[in-house]
Amino acid sequence: MPIAALGQTADELKNDENTPGDVLVYGMGYSANRFSPLTQINKENVSKLVPVWAYSLADLQGGESFPIVKDGVVYATTHNATVAVDAMTGKQIWRVVHDYPPETLRVVCCGIVNRGAAIYEGMVIRALMDDRIVALDAKTGKEIWTVSSPEPATAANGYAMTGAPLIVNGVVIMGVAGAEFSHRGFLEGYDAKTGKHLWRQYTVPAKGEPGSETWEGDSGLTGGGSTWLTGTYDPELDLVYWGVGNPAPWNPRARKGDNLFTNSVFAVRPKTGERVWYFQTSPQDPFDYDAVQTPVIATINVDAKPRKVVIQANRGGFLYVLDAKDGKLITANPYGKVNWASGIDIKTGRPVVTDVFTGALEGKTVTVWPSVSGVTNWQHMSFSPRTGMLYINTLHVGMTYQAGDPPKLEPGRPSGAPTVKRTVVTDDPNVRGYLKAVDPMTGKSKWEVPYRSPNYSSTMVTASNLVFSGVMTGEFQALDADTGKVLWSFQTPSGIIGQPVTWERGGKQYVTVMSGIGGVYAQRGGDPNLNNLPTGVSLWTFALFDK
């Protein structure tokens, strides 16, 4: 049987955005626009959307997985299982349970979850909590290869893997979680056919390397810089864009300096991991403002000319637009409530910090917006080339913050919440988040829809100008991309923190999403609106009623 019949090739992967019958790449294509050209489901008929099937993943943790759809099969993951489900009926084809040592969970700060798999040449490839990469036969679920990330990537040293791989020209690119456990982060590549480890690019430089001077003393040895969300790829420039997380510890008094290359966007060569450029968003970050948000690749008008850019809705509250080729800052504007900086200096790219930021560095008690959760967190935005707008689920929560005496750290030791004191602050306890349509060049909203709790679902937008998103209390919704009006809502059994996708088969359009409350905000956000919500992960597929 030809390889193309078994699973996608490198060329099929590059063409994912133009083949709506399948969903092959995390983000619905290498650009992560999460935009679909499908229009069968539109504003006039979306009210007739009904569930076609639902499938239980037999898991009580969070359901954040990105569904892969290939040749009439849906592939999805939980933290300890990978499944293949018939896309037409929801009937299970195979299910593989993955065991890992229980001590692994000691260094999983923010939810026992997995965000998805990748598919390549007949294999479903995913990461496991204990820093292993495993490849399964897409037809049977049988293991083809498994490898462990080389030293020092162990739970004892603070490393875990919760994200989805990105496969580029036969290289499996994978990041790590664990900045809250005093590790030194990295991005790495593996051979997709064999699992052979090919390269590793550390996000915190070793002594003597460029950037090491931005770390006081030996603080870089436990400096964080996780890479726990999946990146994007531009085939024309042959660049992979990947977000880098916060420095460790949260307490900034233990690591004076800019702390390169944490809180940055990296552009690397997929074959070698060579870093071509970087852009740092918040030097010496005291507030855990990860820059891991998946960079979206788009062509937009800049100075009345089309320009290929990388867009990141950063956790610290600024929306960055960078030149895709060299990382030059084009514009940066707030897209939510921010008081730690008054703006971004366009020439230097550095934030113009306020006394809130400087007071935090001095150990004073400050009230800062946004909170540790950010204006957005891990949930992914979408971009419509039709409307030119970004669709972003945001938070509207602040915090009080105080960094006491700096802690002494060693790999594997907690370096997050215990190192600072903080409490939740809200303007209105009944509005803790918004779904926004945001202009990428200004950060201003065309419309905003308030929610009692912030949505941790990713968004998806279609060519019929529909935005799909989930709600923490379980509603799966379709909104008018032009006005923000909710056109359809369906109550799933648990809260939605998943990633909707749409696809077609047999001339019919379908929408698939995972339901299952969990993750960092549900666990630690202190949100009373989420008390007593049912748990349990399930996979849902919807289509227009036609019988």
C-alpha cells in the first residue's frame, strides 16, 4: 500500500489548510490560523446543528486535546490514552493506554492533560508525561517506536511533556513543561521514522554562551523557559516559530537581569534547531507571563502593503505583530486590562514598565493586571483572512502580588506559586472573561462578549464567518464573527477547555470538540462559578440536522 494511503506525507501536511476533508496539523494547518474554508454550516442554518455522536474517553482529568482527522478516522488523546474513533459513527477502532510512573505527576503544575498527537506516514506520534515520545500504527494502535528524551529530561529534574508534537519534513519537534520545577527549558527534534534524537536548543544559555550574562550568578541553571505549547511553520522561509515560557522562580529577586531567552518567540530551523531570531516580550518577568502562546502566521496589510507576519497574543496582555523573516517588531498593543507596563517601545521592543512592575521587583505588595493567568493563557486564538480579525478568548482578572526573600533552588524543586504571595482581584465577579474580535494592528476589539468565567477553549473560525468556542460551564457555541452574537449553543456534559475543528466527508460538514473540565484555571483559579461542575472527558461531533 502506498505511504500516502497510510497517513499524511510531508507535502500533505504542508497543504493541510487547503484540504478540508482532513485535519492533519495542530492548529488546522502550519500557520495555526484555525480557519476553515468550509461554508456548508453558515449563519442561516447553524441553529440546526445537532450532535451526530459522542465518545467517552474514560478520563476524569481535563480534555484539552486537538482532534486529528484522517480518512474518516478521528484521533485524540488524554494524559494516558490514545484513541482512534470512526468519524461517522463514533465507534472506537482502537484505544491504547499508556503507563507512566506516578511520581511524574509531582512536576505537572497545571493540570494532568495532553494537548494532542501528530500523524505522519501511517503513524500517530505523541508525547507522554514522563518525557517519552511514542509512535503508534495509525490503523492498529500497535507501538512502532518509543524513545525517552535524553538527560537531563526526567521528572526528578522538573521536566514533563503535555503538548502536541509538530512534524516538519520528517522531524518531530517537541517542547517541555516544568518551569515551575526549576528546570532549564529546551526545544528538541527527533527523526519521525525511527525516533532518533536529532537536536536540542536550550532556551536558557549555558555559562559563557550569548545571553548568559543576563542571569545573575548560577541562576540560569534553574531558569525555566518551558516550551509547552506547539509552534507553527512557514515552508517558504523554512522557519519554525515557537513560544518560550516564564523564567524560574516566579520570584524575580532570585535571578536579576533580563533572563534571556525566557518569555520569547523563537524562530528555528526544523532540521537543526538553529535559532535564526528571537524576540523577548517581558525581560525579568515577575508575574509568570509565559510567551508560549502559539505564534500565528498571517499575511496582513502593514503600511498599505501585504506583509507576512507572526502574531502572538501574549499572556502579559500585549498583542505582538513581528516580521516573519527577521522578527522585527511591527506593532504591539494591549488587548485587555494591563497596568504593569504603559506600552511597548517600538524601537527596542521592551515594555515601558510602570511602578507596579518596579515595585514588584523591589518586594513591595502591588496590585497588577493581568493576573498570573494572563489576558490569555494557553487557549489558542484563530485568524480569519476574510474579516482580518483575531478571535481570542481572554481573561479579565488581576491579582495582588508580593515577592518575599528569594528562594534557593535546585532542579526539580518547586519554583512557582510557593515563591510569591498573591490573591485574586476582579472588577466584576460576574465578568471574568471575554471572547473578543481583535484587530491585529491595533489590539482594539470590534466586539466583546462577556462570560462569568473565562473561556479556556480555543477558537475556530470559518469562511461563513462563524466562530466556534467552548465555555467553562460546558456550552459549545457558534457566534457571528461580524457581530459576536451567539447563534447556537449546545450543553455538553462537562466544561469545555478543548480545541474545536471542522472537516467534511461525503459532502457534509462536521464540527468536532472535546468536553471535560480540568486544567490550571479550573484547579487553581479560585472561581466560584466553577464549583461542582461534572468531570469526565468526552469527544463530540456535530452536523446539520437533515433527517
